[in-house]
Amino acid sequence: MPHTKPDLPLLYRQMLRSRLFEEAVRDLWQAGWIPGEMHLGLGEEAICAGIVMQLRRGDAMALDHRGTPPLLMRGIAPDSLLKEFMGAPDGLCGGMGGHMHLFAPEQLTASSGIVGAAGPTAAGFGLAAQQLRPGTVSLAFFGEGAVNQGMLMEAFNLAAVWKLPVLFVCKDNNLAITTASDTVTGGRLADRARGFGLAYFAADGADVEAVWRVADKALRRARRGDGPSFLHFECVHPEGHFLGDPLIQIARQPGDQLKQMAPSLLKAAVRGRGASVGKRVGSLTTISRLVGRTALKEIWGRHDPLAKCRKKMKLDPRQLDAIAAAVKAEIEAVVARATNAA
């Protein structure tokens, strides 16, 4: 059976819908319409589109705290998502789940803010698929910071031993919140995945076509009963771990932010008790390096999934403008309905 070919204009439209919707969510959060923390999937659009748009009826998804893009691409109405984020009773989960704890039973989809929880959830979905719906699969989405969680590794093991049809999707931005991942994770993720008996696939997480192709291989393996896979994609989060991320704020407004933080940092550095001077200097150096790495991510043009897809499509500018206008009108209408109702 020949491999399916990605429909780049369709994938681009889905990525743009996700991007504009989440940018609208960001603006509403900053304006006070949405309470609590907000973790966006900006920068993950190609990973989500390249996999989710290949799913069939009966396939299941276990999502992490950045579940908005895959939910939109799976067909959840943007109105119900936005109202949920705003705490409205007619939101997806009655306004009780916020943006991290979402359930869509008809689409066999659940999300959780617990780090690594997507693993055992997807293993359960995979067992149900194997026993009740042969030929269907389940997905687990998580960041590379979750790979050290015991429950995720237990899920890897069970899925491999039972040959469950699970795709473990790792979205790697090289930061576990504000900790450089390579300072807290030993070895290589490829070796770890293979050590559990998982097939390993990797691609550029900003290239939706590359994501599509490796996901196609992993999905085919799973559907024919050949067991689970680990899909590894690097990406960039332009808004950091969450909206208001201090590293992003320092990168964008170094003068204002450092002016606020400098007294506390200097006070900690010269305290009479505590760690040695050398260790304190080392900590300040680590913070400086993190800020520098974050600042570089602000210049994320070549890592922008939409920019990369536009370049590959080579569409006439008028076609791109038409897609953008239609999607923008849709999202603006969603925002107007939600805010007017509130």
C-alpha cells in the first residue's frame, strides 16, 4: 500500500487556525478574560498537524497541558474551547477544566496537567484499541521534561511488552520549564526509547511534511499490530513555558526585568550563609546562559512551522492571503461570540 501524501495547503490551514486561535487566547488572557496560568502550543503546530490530521475514527489521544492545537485539529469547536478557558458553563467541560484538564469523549480524547500522565492514559487507550477496536491507535503527547517521570517509563514498558498500538510523541524544546534538559536527563532519548523496545523516529518538529512522513510510518506499524513507537521532534516555544514566563520577559525587556530582579540576586549572592561563592557565581552564570538561549529563541524564523510550510507550498500570494483572511474571520467571530456571551 503506498504511503499517503500530505496535503500541505490543508495542513497549513489547520496550523494557521491553531496559531491565530492561540494568539487570540493570549490576548484575552493578557486582558484578564481568562483566569489562571496559560500554556500555549505555539511552535508545536507542525507536530500536531502532521500526526493528528492522519487519525481515523476510533483513534484516541492523551494530551498534556498544551492540548489546544490537537483538540482543534481533531474537530473540537473553537467556541467550546474558548468558553471553557473563560470558565463559562457552556464550555467544553462546563467551565470546570480550564485549558489543561479537558475531555472530549466522542473523540476519545483527554488531557491532563500532570507531567507524564499522557503515557499511562495512552497505554490504557491502546489496550482498549487492541482488544475492542483492532486497527485503531492511541497517541501520547508530552515534553522531553516528562521522560524522567516513572509513570511514563512504565507506560513505555507495558506498551512494548503488550505490543500496544501507541505513538509516544515527544515535543522537545530542550527546556524543562526553566531548566536546561541536558542538565537533568542522562543519555540520549533515542537510546532510552530503544532500550524499552520502542521503535524510534525523529524529524524536524517545524517541518510538517517531515512530521507527516515519520508519523505515517509509525501509524502503519501500530495499525498492523507491530507495537508502539517513540516519535521525537524538536520545537521552539516562543512564549516560553507559560504566558508571563520570566525568561521570555527578561529576553524581551531586559532593562525593566533585570532592574526588578537585580536586588534579590545580589542579596542572595553576598549572603554570609549558604553555598560557596563559587557555587553562587555558577548559579548566576547558569541563569545568564538560560536568558541568552531564550533570547535566541525570540528570533525563531527558521523554526516557525508556518513560515517553513509557506516556503514549501510555493502558493501564489493571493492564495495565501485568501486562506489567511478566511481563518482570521473565523477566529475573530469565535472571539466575538465568546466575549459577547460573557
